Amino acid sequence: MAPFLLLSQFEKYLAIEKRYSQNTIRAYLKDLSQFIDYTCVTSIDQFNQVTHSSVRSWIVSLVDGSIENKSVNRKLSSLRTFFKWLRKEKILVQSPLSKINGPKISKRLPVFAKESDLDSKRMEKVFSSDFYGVRDKLIFELLYQTGIRLNEILNLKEIDVNDKAIKVLGKRNKERFIPITNELFLLIVNYRILKQSLSLENDYLLVLNNGNKLYPKFVYRKIIYYLGLTTNLDKKSPHVLRHTFATHLLNNGAGLETIKDLLGHANLAATQVYTHNSFAKLSNIYSHAHPRGGKNN
């Protein structure tokens, strides 16, 4: 069997058993195709000849090619999943990645906006009152008030929203419910009225000016524009609003377990990164408020 036929079977495994999104599956297959090209594997039997040295050589080539460490580790994750599957299918006895460690990644604190930058009265002046302004405001507020991911807001449907919560289909098709405020629901109601008046009916909640489903670059452009009007952040993206959602909750007393569930994280370790931002805030308050805090130093 040729490698591309094996990848086709692996693709079905990722979709059906692992329940990965199409974007994740495409990334995995691209990474694996690059590795297969590099190692010149042309048959299934040759996967048995792939060694630790082969993998390390590939890593070196990626780093030499100015691929960021984070991207290299993602590619290694694709490779690990693939070779684990080969063992599961009895095609291999041992994975060549068992002794492989990826390059270290410098930890970056999540970028987030200040609470004062996103004050509701201040934000009122940013958006127009027509369909386009109300739609853009709803996109912004959903991202900020619920912390949902870009792909999740794109796929949010009319039936997923009620006056108490939104139902979100997250990674690996895992459902979660996120509560919404009365104010946010009233914004949704207003948007729906305008949407209907323009005959833009669609199963998806948020639509383009022609009634079609939103696409990623459209949301990116909108969020970058509005964050540029309201903040001084260098980095602007929909994910910044997700970070902002989590950080503001933590700073105002929400527990990590609650934030984890709202964000749809698989484990608490992914959520704990926000404690660093919270600690930075506490440290700043301490340095300015305590007599020994060093404010006069």
C-alpha cells in the first residue's frame, strides 16, 4: 500500500474516532506529507525503517528553515499521533518518537485588553445602529462576553441561542453551554429583527451583508479594526478577546475550574496560564499600595 492510501485511512480515523475538526485534520495531513517527502518513504514497510535519527534530522531541517519552535512541536504532535495509530493498527511495533523531545517554547503571557478599554458606555459610541453596526457589535460582544473561539462563533446557529445561554460546539465536537446576560440577549434580539427585515434568513446566527455565513478573515478584519479604535494593543485578533474574557473573569474572582469549563479546555493546565496575568496585576497593585512595595524606589 502506498503512503497516500495509508494517510487516507488515517484521515478517517482522525475524523471518526478522534473527532478532530477539518482544519486540524488538514494540518495533520500536511505535516505528515512533509515528513514522508523528507524521509522518501514510498511504501508502508518503509515506515519500519524510520528511526529516531530520521525524526531528529527532520526537526533540524525545520529549525534551519526558520520554522518557529511552536510550529515544529505541532508537527511533532501530528507525527506522534500518526505513529501511535500505526502501532494501534499493528503496522509498527515501536514508535520512533518515543525518545524525541521537541524544541523548547518560550512561554508568552496571553495578550488581553484592559477592562476600562472595553467599558460598555465607551463601546456604545463605536458601533453604528444599522444592521452592519449591530452585527459587528454582536460579533465583538459574543467573543468578549463568552470567550468562544473563532471557529465556534462562525458555526453558531440560530437554534443554539436562547435567552439564558448559547450552545457551542467546540473541539472534537464537544458541546458546552455558556450563560449570557440579558443585555447580550437583547442585542441578539435586535440583530435578529434587523436580519429579518433585510431578508437575510440563514440557519447560522451571524451572516455577511449578502446573507451568507461568516468566514474567518472577515471576523479578523472586524476585530482588528474595533480593537484598534478602543485599545493600544499591538496584537489584535479574535483570540485576544478570548484571553480578555478569561483574564477579566479571573481578576474578578471566578475560579479556574469555572473558567476552564466556559472556555472548553480539556484540562486545567491550559487555563492556568491566565493566573500569570492575574499575578502580574496583583504585583503591580502591591508595588503601588504597600509601604514596602517599592513605589518610591
